[in-house]
Amino acid sequence: MAPTLKYAFTLNVDLSTPLNFGTTFNGDRRLIPIAGGTFEGPSIKGEILSGGGDWNAVRADGVVHVLAKYTLQTDDGYLIYITNEGYGRASQSDMETVFGDNPSAASLKNEGLDWYTITSPRFEVAEGPHTWLTKAYFIGDLLPPDRKNHVKVEIYEVVR
């Protein structure tokens, strides 16, 4: 029997202006600071705390490596440390459109974007009602941005 996906929650992540490192041996490197946000699903909800970020790189072949680390705080007060790493594809020009300083990109409609990013989020939380996050494997679907300085990641639990 093949595993299936069960929807867990959605991360609505607000971002600050990226810091561009330039082209390194890993590709065009940037740090996108996490400014805050919210998350919500059938069994959990809360806010995304300011701090942390996404250290990503776009390789010359258009493959994007994302590595985001930040903190969630549930409505019942638990802190959850998330590491969300994965790979996708987007051209450097698409990344500049989405995360660049051009104010006209604020009303981005995703037309013409070649966007695909799947992540493997891992969670760390103290013993309590949210330890289920530490006992399962999850997949994240980083959706094409619908507005500037914001990303949405739908999180699914892999179940059998």
C-alpha cells in the first residue's frame, strides 16, 4: 500500500527584504529574513515569530535549494522550532520578480512563472499536545507567491 498525504496545516510566512550574497559556488545565494506570519490547520494554529530566515540558492540550471529555520508559537503557548529544507525550480529572473525590490511586483499574478518547490519540514517541540509533529514525516508544498514579501507553504503528513 502506497503512502498518502494528509493535510496538516498552512504556513503564511511574511518576509523582509532579501540580503543578496551574490554568486557563490552554490549559485546565487540570498537570505530572506522571516518577518512573522500565521499558521493554521485542523489540529493546530498560531503565529510565526519574527526571526530566522530562508538561506536559499539558485543554481545556474534553475534548481533552487531552500533552507529555512524559524519559530512557530501555537495559540496554547508552545514554541515549535521548524527546519524546512527542500528543492525546487525557478529561474533567477523569477526569483528577482518575486523577492526583488521592484514595487510593481507587489501585485504579482504568477503568470509565466515556472515554480515548483517541495520541502521536508522537521519540527522540534517540548512534550505536550503537539509532539505528534515529531513523530511523523511531513512534506511541504511551497506555493507560487501571490503577493510580494509573502509565501504560503501547505504542510502534509505522510501516512500509510
